[in-house]
Amino acid sequence: MKHLTVLISVFFLAISTGFSQQTEPEISDAELQQFAEAYTGVQELNNATQQKMVKSIEDSGMTVERYTEIQQAQQAPDQDANVAEKELLVFQQATKKIQKHQSEFQQNVNSAITKSGLSMERYQEIIAKVQTSQELQQKIQEYL
């Protein structure tokens, strides 16, 4: 009976190991190159989008600092940002522009990733592994 329990345990261990290997395929050098290309594109898009958002805020007549202060106050009701009605309207208009930039950013990110040859899901799998693997980080640095 004891041998049967051990055999069953070994069998389930082998099956679970097989499944985990199937759900976490290795990352090939080609995929790392694709990832590096996509990552670089995403970083460039991120920088450009941040600049657009800052410009939208400043073009509305508000400083980024004030915008952030109002935004934080809206997320934490116990904070009082002392916002005048006119300033709130400016804030809301800037927020609409920012949301538009964010939506465009997400679409462009999806395009940059798929253009590199990776699916969004695979990109996310790779980035999760890269964050926990010094070896993968070093390999990607070679491609950047």
C-alpha cells in the first residue's frame, strides 16, 4: 500500500511537471529579439504619449502639478483640492484629451507588439519571465 501511494505521488508529480512545462514554453533567441524590438517600440510610444499628455494639460492652461493635485483629490475624497468650477471644467477637458491619448497609445502598443511578430499574450508572458530572470535581462540587453 505504501508503494502504491509513492507511485501515485510520483505519477501525479510527473504529470504536473509535464503540464507546467507545456504551459511555460522556453523563450527562443528569435523571440527575445522580437521582444527587444517590441519593447523598444513600446518605450518610444510611452515617451511620446507622455509628452502629448503633458502638452494637453499645459495647452488647457493648467500646470501638470495642479492637474495631478486635482486628480489625486478626486480619487481620495478626504483630500480637498479647493477646485473652482471653471478650473474643474478645464480639468475635465484635459482629462478627455488624456484619455484619448491613452486609448491611442494602447492601440499603437498592440500594433508595435504584433508588428514585431509576437502576440500580446506572448509579449506579456516574456515580460513576466524577464522581470524575474537576470539571465534573460542580460540576453535582452544584447538586442537593445
